[in-house]
Amino acid sequence: MQETPFWLSVGHLLPYTMSDSNSTNFTNPSTFILLGIPGLEAAHVWISIPFCAMYAIVILGNFTILFIVKREPSLHRPMYYFLCMLVVTDLVQSTSVLPKMLSIFWFNSREIHFSACLTQMYFILSFSVMQSGILVAMAFDRYVAICDPLRHSTTLTNPVVAKIGLAMVLRGVMFIFPYPFLASKWPYCRTNIIPYTYCKHIAVVKLACTDIRISSYYSLSVAFLVTGVDVFCIAVSYTQILRAIFSLPTKDTRLKTFGTCSSHLCVILASYTPHIFSTITQRFGHNMALYFHVLMDNVCLLVPPMLNPIIYGVRTQEIWDRLLQIFTHKGPKAFSWCSGSQTALHAELAGDMVLGPLP
């Protein structure tokens, strides 16, 4: 989720003092100054170490997922196509933030051009909306696979998956376009200093010396339309999935079926939980230091992209076995067994859905 759709809501920018900074009047600055993590400037180099390590895991883990799915024909299924879409959004989102963040930490390179700032803002927000939509698509895939397994292959065909992916991209592009467009129209005459490591939307528009209620109201509307609707759709899908699972006749079948959803559920928790916590602290943690809020925003951007490939790599047996096969050259038999067991599970599930619980 990232800024995720939770970040699209109108945040409260904590007060900070600019009396000793560049506060002379000007109109539409050519550059903004990113402070990094205010209050922890002396520790920037040390803070960069875990962030750099997380980014390395993001790059390595997500490209590994893409490589495995591309190499293994048995993974060319809707679930893994959606996973690849999620991987791409994670890569773009983290790459939109980390290089500039590390340049601040390592080289004290704080300046960012006005247009580059708006571009960074647009990529972070639009891909967070795409990510949220892909999580909904993955929930729909699990719903069809479990609640109507006989029609899964005919419902989620490759053209349908491609259309869903395109719809998610267009939604992100169109919903977020007004953000930088409106921000570019506001006059800026107070300061050009942003107390963050990246161009957070609310931090940028708060610098405008005009009424920014249009941006605020639009942010709030998108928050409800994106986050609210997506979470609702995911909740409805999993309500139906759990009902179908509990109606299965044997405990073993119920556990196997629930296991096919466990990775997706973990990703949902990893994506939304940090943003919920960050949103709560932004609203009610007015007495907390500014650096705590900045650190929380950075964690929300980096932790989900880092955890997603780990979750799918560890909890999805097909990906794990394929990874072992690549590095040990001993995995084909195990992988074949796993693919066969997955097919058998779908067949067993389809039979259970058709026959119903045994007396």
C-alpha cells in the first residue's frame, strides 16, 4: 500500500521552525530542499545502513521472483501474473525514494528540482494506488479459485488478467494526476524546505501561500475511493472464502485450501498495517518528535516491498522449490511433486464444492 492509499489522506504536518532557514519571499522556487530526518542529521550515515540493506533485499528478492516466474512455465497462472505486477509496483515505488534518500544521507545532496519533486510525488502515489488495486485482484483470484474452482481457468484467462492489470494502471494514473497538477499551480512564497527524505504530497502543498483546500479535499476523496473501496472488496472476498473453506468436509482439505491464501493474507497485513499505524500517529501523535513521523513514513515505503518477496518465497512452495532447484540443482523432483499436489488440491476442492460435505 508505499505511500499507499492511506498516505493519500490529508495528513497533519507537524510544526517545525524555519526561522533560521531560507524563509525569504520568492515565487515558485526552482528547487526544494529535503532535510532528510530532522533532528537526526548526525546519524544519517548510520541510519542509511539499514535502509540500504532493505533496498538491496527489495532489488534482489523482487527480481528473483520475476526471474523464477518467467523461467518456470508451470507458474504462468493468474496468481503469479498478479504477483509479478505487485513486484513491479514494489520496485518502482522503492526506487522512486531510495536513491535520493541515500544521496541525502551519504553526500548531503538535499536539493531536488521542482519538476523532479512533483515527478517523485506522482510515481510514489500512483504506484501505491496500483499496488492496492493489485491486492484486490489477487483477492479476487483466490475467491474464484476457492469458491468456484471449476470456472477458475475460464474466468481468469490471460486476456482477462491483462485487462485487470491495465485497469489498475489506468486507475493509478488518472486518480493521481491531479496531485502534481494542482501542486504545480500553487504559488510558493514561504520557504522551499521540506522536512522529509522525499517529496511527500502534504508536506509540499503545505508550503504554498494560498488556500490549498482543493488539494486537501481531493486527497481525502481519493483516500476513501481507493483505500476504502479496496479494503471493502478484500474483506468481502475473504468473507466468502472463509465461508467456503469452513464448508469443506475434512480438516485436512480446509487447511490445504487456507494455505493457498496465507501468502496473500500476509502481504495484505504487511502492506496495510504499517500505514494504519503511521496514519494514527500522524493524527494523534502531535507530541511525538518530527523524526519519528519521518522514520515511520520511510518504513512504510520500504518494509512492504522488502517483505513481499520474502513472504511469497518462503510460504509459496512452488517458488521455494524452484529457487532451491536453481541453487542446488536438486529440486526438480520436489518441484514436480509440488506442482502435482497443487493440481490435486484444485481437483479435490472442485469435487468438494460440487459434492458438498459428506454425511
